Amino acid sequence: MLLIFGTRALGVIDFWFMASGKRIHKTVHHYLFTEVGGKLAPQVTEVDDVAWFPIDEIVSKLAYPDERKLIAKSGPLVP
């Protein structure tokens, strides 16, 4: 279990995708927080890997334009 402190909501991204021939709707809520203990581990489904990285590298780590846009409008990334 991961222990966190100082949660701040950054925004929500809502999208559709296809999986196994079905149209799937997904809503992803993004948060900024500080880890204070516990173990970082990927979710059993949907996630291949998880990792910590410096906050100033966030834009280069994001895979989708909507995520980069959300971060750009989030203001200072300080929990």
C-alpha cells in the first residue's frame, strides 16, 4: 500500500477506446501528491509499470496530448 500526503486534484480526462471489439468509456482523475511511505506497485490490470521521477520531467513522460494539456493548465506543480 502506498501512503500519500497533500493530495491536490489536477483535472479529469474523459475518453473512449476499443478493446476486444467493444467501445469502452474511461474517465481518469489526475492528482498531485507526495509519497510518504509504503510500496509503489502497478495495478494488476491496465498498467505495465510504475515509477517515480522528478516533477520537472513530467511532460516528457506523458504519452498523450490531453495529459500534457492538463499539466500545462494545472499551475505550479507543488503538492
